[in-house]
Amino acid sequence: MSGFRLPRGGDGIDRSQPLTFRYNGRTLQGFAGDTLASALLANGVSIVGRGFKYHRPRGVIGTGFAETNALVQLGEGAALTPNVPATLVPLREGLVASSPTGWPSTRFDLGRLNDRLAALLSAGFYYKTFIWPNWHWFEPFIRRAAGFGTAPALPDPDRYEARERHVDVLVIGGGPAGLAAAEAAHAAGAKVLLVEADTRLSGPLPPGVEALTRTTALGYYDANFVTAVEEIDAGALRQRLWKLRAAQVVIATGAFERPMLFANNDLPGVMMASAVQTYIARYGVAPGKAVLFATAEDAAYAAAFAAQEAGLAVRAIVDLRPAPPLAEQARARAIPVHAGSHVRAARGWSRVRGAVIDGPDGAQRIGCDLIAVSGGWSPAVQLFSQSGGRTRHDPALGGFVSDKAAQPTHVCGLAAGLRDLDEAVASGRAAGLAAARGDAPAAPLPLAGPPAPSLPPGDNSKRVFVDLQTDVTLADLEQATRENYRSVEHVKRYTVWGMGVDQGRLSSTNGVAALAQLRGDDPAALGTTKYRPPFAPVAIAALAADRPNGALFRPWQHLPAHDWHVDRGRRSRTSAICARRTTPLPARAWRRRPTAKRWPCAATWASWTVPRSARSS
């Protein structure tokens, strides 16, 4: 794969503002609005990292949080930040980035010798190999080899701050469903806050709704308490931690497109179909010149048509389904469609050079430098699961969706498995209105449609990667099954499937489906692993922002008439407590002072943290 900048297109970049940045010592150029990933693709950079265990080459596979390969280190010296997805880094003038893996370089890594020793490095090999004669003999070497990046050794020069907000309705996600939910909730009279991890929303912000962009919801805790981190990059201030309490929460976080399983599916040049479409439309970047689409659903056809209109050669669409609904539209565009077929293997050493497909007409090889895959969609249920909600497996989606909510949580749009845009927007409006009214979350209905196709067989299970970030292959899952690991949690820890920086966002559903096939079981019976906060990596300094800060550790909540009382000379109980906290006391007297007199009781704390809109008069 060799990406390049398209001569036109890219509604998210400003070609009149070129930016210069450095990557692995090379000086490269992009445009305002680029991400580091799109700028690297535009400059023909195909290898951005190396695999965790086998040190095989890795390239950009997705966009946003749907990225497992393109982890980079930002900055130098004290400003070094490891393990940041290049797809989440807005390009700026003078940016310095480097690959965290590969020696002596990312393009030529001697560690790829491990790829030849794959038979000795199967799942759990460290448990069995390094017990004799003593684990401590091997520990220093293993610890040096482990991990992806280098932790900074100097004090962090950046500044962090924390803020707290109380709102009636918190909407997480700025897609079409999230915007519809925010608009409906505000129209019903609720105070609405919308948070979106991207630099922009999918449409215009509804009037009266407050939005925080570049803000990622990290965790969803009891009493509708949500933490989020906002990327600032303004002067010395780097991040702002938000502590959000809401009477109702609407989750409109979308879904992750699933990779497909075939031999050598980790090569640079294997990308998500939606990512190919995004790089073309938003950034004016073509990730390759000759592309093969491998799919099991309809969304990849729109990406194939967009690629053809951008001037790329679309070699074929390989569809798992025997009768794809959009096949005739593709053939009318002179795009060959192989129905009831699948990619058996990608060919190439350091990047994709072709693909071997298998179908009713037998096996054949198709030359290409880009394989765009779309195995369906997995709703982003991480926050819903953190809130205590239950998930269920939906056969029509082939993945897990939200089921029973444990808190006042409403799920809508693609996060609820609704793939049709009109249905997603309608569900967003309904969720926003229900949240504003304080209604209980509606019970989700089973999704309509035929069952999703099962995973096709691969050429070589030792080269079929289920988790690209931690180098977990189909052979590792087969070994765990042979060794009688039954729980998905045990398989996760034995094989390190889903334990990388990405927390298994792209590999979770495929891993469960593969395990179910190996056992002859139903994915619904296996379930998923537990999704734990944080949803994305966060600087420890951001979690400790503004601590300790005395009386401002938790901002006070005041009555609507508070200012009126203060103007008339009244002193609130809050002011008295603050005065006691800030009055210095002798050390011995402080130790003897009873705890109950120093701090309010737990019930008082709880009453102060309840949103004003939820309190009774």
C-alpha cells in the first residue's frame, strides 16, 4: 500500500494552510484539518509500527478510536507522550512524532525473527517456559521487551485542571442520533450537555445546546456519574477532566466496524472500508491505488463507489452473502462482484500485494495494494456495560447490543444496532425526549433481518489475527479451547486477547464468534468480557488534576435563592464549613478534634452531589 493525496476533495482539510511536522526523523507536510494518520498516509508512509509479539509490520487500519495499529509517541524529552493513536492526533505545525516499536528502525526490525519462531511463542508460552530454573533470570529481558512505548523519565511540564458540571441530560456522541437526542431534550426544557470525542460534530449544533468537542467519556459510574477528558493543547494546559452528573444519560456512541478474519489480515494495506471512505471524503487521501473490498454487509458498497469516483481502481467486491442486494448496482459500475465468496489470505511481505479469494468458482488471486474489509458493526457498548447494564447477542447484527439498563440510561442510533440513518435519528429523538421527561429506558427490540454470516475459514490459523494489537491469532484461541479454558475472561487473560491499549474494541466480537465456532456453541451463551473504565488511555496527571484543593475539592451546590440571602447579610452553612476548613489549627488540636466536627456526614455529602433538577422542593 502506498497512499497519496488526491488532487481534489477533502471537506475536512484546508489546502491553503500547509503544516510541517516530523515523523521518525523525517520532515513531512500535511494540511490544517489533517490527523497525523491521514498526513502519514498522504506521504506514502505504510509501516507505522510493529506487532507486539511477532514484530510483523503494522499500518493504519481505521479512524478515530477504531485504530489498533498506529500507536505513536508524541513529543520529546519531558513532553513525551506514549501510545497515542495517530488517528486521534490533530496535525499542527512543528508536531514531533515517532514509532514506539522497531529496532533498529520501524521499517527494518530485527525483532521479526520472532515471526519465524511463532511455534515457540504460542499462547501462554511465558507461563510454561520461564518457570525453570527461575523466573527472575528472565524477568529483566521480558520487562524490557514488553509494552509498546517508552514512559517519560522527566517531570510532566504540562498543566491539567478539573471541573464539575450538573446537567439534566448528558448526551455522549455527536453523530446524527446524538444531535437529534440533544435537540429533542432541549426542546422539552432540559439543560443539555453534549460531549464528542472528534474535533467536529456530524452536523450543526442545535441552538441552546452546549457541546464539548475533543472530549472523551472515560467512565460511567453509579448515580449517573460520568468522567470525561477534554483535549485542550492551549499553552501549558493540556487536558481538562470533567466530572459530570446528570439526571439522565443518552448514549449515542455509534459502533465499530468489524475486521474480517483471513490469513495475513494484519499486513499494512488491510483497512476498514469505512476508514477508506473517510480518508477519501474528509481528508482527500487515497490509502492505496488498487483496492479490493471484502464485506458481509451493505455499507462497504458505498465505500467502493466513493473509491471509484475518487479515481481508485476497484478490483472487486468479495461478499460473503450469496445474494447481495447491491450487487447489480456495483456491476452497473463495472465493478466485479464475487457473491458467496471470502478472502482466504492476503499476499505480501511488508505490505499487501494481492489477495486469494475462495468461492463457488474456486480459488483465484486478485492483484491489489489495499484490502478494505467490513465484517459488520459492533455497537460501542463499553459505557453502557460500565453503568451496570446488560448486553445481549443479536443474530441479525452478529454482535452484542445493549439490553437491560441499570441506571437512567438511554441508548440510540448505531449504538443500539440501528444501521438505517432515518431509524437512528428517530431513535435519537425518542431517547432525548424520554430523558428530558425522566421516563424509564425503553426495552430494546430484536433487530430485523437475516442472521449475520458466520466467520469464514482462513488459510493458516497461525496467521489469522483476531487481536491485531496483542498478536492473538486464531491458533491461540484454538489452543485455549484445547486446554479447556471455558470462560471468556479466562481466555482473555491466557491469550491476552483484548488486553491492549484499545481494550479489544475491534477484536472483542470476532473473538467471541471464533470461540463459539470452535466449541460449537452460541455466542450468546459465551457473552463478552467485562468492559472497565477508562474507555481510552488517559494521563494520570489528568485524573489527579487540582488535588488537593481544599474547599473546592467538590464544588458546592447552592439554592436558587442563595445570592438573595448573601446580599442581605446571611451566612450560609456552606460558608461556615469553608471557614472552618481554611482556618489553620495547631497540629495536636487537629488530631484531637472529632472527625464528625471536621467533615459533614455521608448523607450531607450525597445531598450536595444530587443535581438541582433532581431535588424535591
